[in-house]
Amino acid sequence: MSETPTSPAPGAGLKTVLVIDDDQRLRPVLVEGLEAFGYRTLQAPNTALGAELARTHLPDVIVCDIDMPGQDGKGFLKQLRLDPELADRQFVLMTGDPSYANPRAGMELGADDFLLKPFSLGDLTRAVAARLKRAEISRHLENRVIDQLRSSLHATLPHEFFTPLAGVFGLTEMLEEELDDLGKDEIRPILRDILTSAKRLHRTLRNYLHIIALDAPNRPPAELLEGQQVTDAFTAGAKAAIDRHKRAADVTLDIAGARLRCGPAECTALAEELVDNALNFSRKDSPVRVTFKPEGGKLRLTVTDEGRGMTPKQLQQLGMFQQHDRKKFEQQGLGLGLALARRIMFRLGGELRIDSEPGKGTTVHASIPIMA
């Protein structure tokens, strides 16, 4: 650790780095070195406290040791990638375990970078600077794509289109520029990220086209579905959202269909978007309860989460299909997903209501008339 930075990184003082390590001698040295280089710092001796600091302060970069008492760095990284608020944080793993002598072994765990102890402060600050640069490139690419599409189309398309498209462009551009320097183990996660962005864009376009189709004039009346068909369609939609978020253990499904005048695709899309919304805005390991049951001549749908909830002002904005706290939480799909759910409910002669309380969660209530 003899090498020390000689000058602050440009703009470093605007960025926050969270250091998580149980080594009481090393952690302060890392923090002091980062501060000397112009970064704001947070520090924690374990991942439990590190998780609290991360959720409260949303650091730009997290530097975390692998081997620690309690939850180790690998488990924490996996948990973080499933948290909607923190999934895009730049993450650097570090360890003194010689089995990770090949840095690619650490990168395979899902980290953005990897440091094998002992390393110098210069190694650390270079890793942090590289992570911040990569994040900044992604942001610039997204802004550029948005500007280009807006100017060429002369229309304001939903923001959900641009984020995954920027991901596809940015990651493909990265592969093209750095292909000769990358090994298979580095290329594979980039390709997975491209596929994830493409799937997100596909779903957004599908929902957008579904909304257009629902609003089309002279649309034929929906077909009549029997109770089991409705159950199957709702279940398929709910499970699609659950599988996408990898949260099967968190969700309780209680679905009993009834005779509805509704297309199977509409039933599936309605369930998928309502469940997806609950999973988007609640953390992994928090419960989500999904109930679709006939009651009083209507099929009652409720989806309840224990996520961050919404204020009355945010609920009012949802009526205009705006996403709330986008700068802080940056979620895709809320505005368009709820827009689609509302269109489907209107077509079915149903009602949709959202009850929410900040810090306690949200419940979406829907009811659809049952056909005799």
C-alpha cells in the first residue's frame, strides 16, 4: 500500500464511494486514500451496515471485501443486483484469497471490477475512476440516443424506450472498441446485459403496441373466456413478472378465475403489469401478495407490496402515467405498464384504484364485471 495518489481526480469530490471491509486497519487506510484523491466516502465493517448506508446515500461506487463475518461480499453483491434502487451501482470486489489470483474469477461473480490484496492506493483509485468513467459513458450514450430519436421522430415517446436502447447501443459499442482486449469471460456478461436490455425493449414495445391496439377504432369485441382460461391467463402473467425479477419466494399467489369477456392476452398483460409494478418498487425478500377472486358479481384483483410506497402527489402523477422520483430510483415500465393496465380495465368495464403510504407499501385494487 505504499503508492499514494498525487492529485485529485477531476470531479471526484462530486462522487461517493462506500468501502465495506471488516479489517479495522485496512479500511481506514482505503478511506483516507480515497478522500485524499477527492472522493466523498462512507465506510462499514460488515455488509449489514453497508446495505443501510447504500440505501440511504446511493453511493456511486461500492468497494467490498469478499471474506467477512455474516453475509460475505458475494452474497451482498447478489442481493444488491436484485434491489431496484441499487442494481446499477458500480461494484468493486476485493479479497486476499489466493484462489482469486486470476481477477476474472472475481469478475465472474458479477462485479464490475476486482482487486486482489495486497494492492496499492493507486490501484484502488484507478479502479474507482474507471468505474465512474464507464458509468458516465453509459449516461452520455443514453442522453445522445434520446436526443437523436426525439429530433428525428419529432415526438415524445415514453422514456422506457430509451434506457434499454441506450444499453444495447452502449454495450455493443463497448464490445466493438475493446473486442481485441477482452477474453471470453469478459465478453459473456456484456452479452447477457445486451440480451437483458433487448428483452426490456421488446416488452416495452409490446405494451406500447398493445395500448395502440386497444385504442384502435372498430376493434372487435373481446371473446368470452371461461373461469379456468382466465385463471391460466392471470397465472401466466403473474409468473412472467415473478420470473423476470427472480422473486418466486417472495410472492404469494391466490388466483381463482371467473367468466369474463376478455382476450387471453389482455388478462395476461393485466396480471403481469400489476405484479411487475409491485416487484419493481419493493425489495427482494419483502412479501408481495396477489389475489384474484370472484366476489359480488365481480372479479376482485389486489396486489399488495411492502415497498417504499407513494405520497398523494405521486399517486396523482400516476394518473397521468408519470414515473415518480425517476432521478432517484430510475425504474422502467411504471408509466407505460399502468397506462396499459388502465386501458385494459376501461375496455373491460372495470375499475382500478391505488392505495399507498410512504414507507409502508402499496396496494392496487381492480375489479372486473363477471359474465353470467
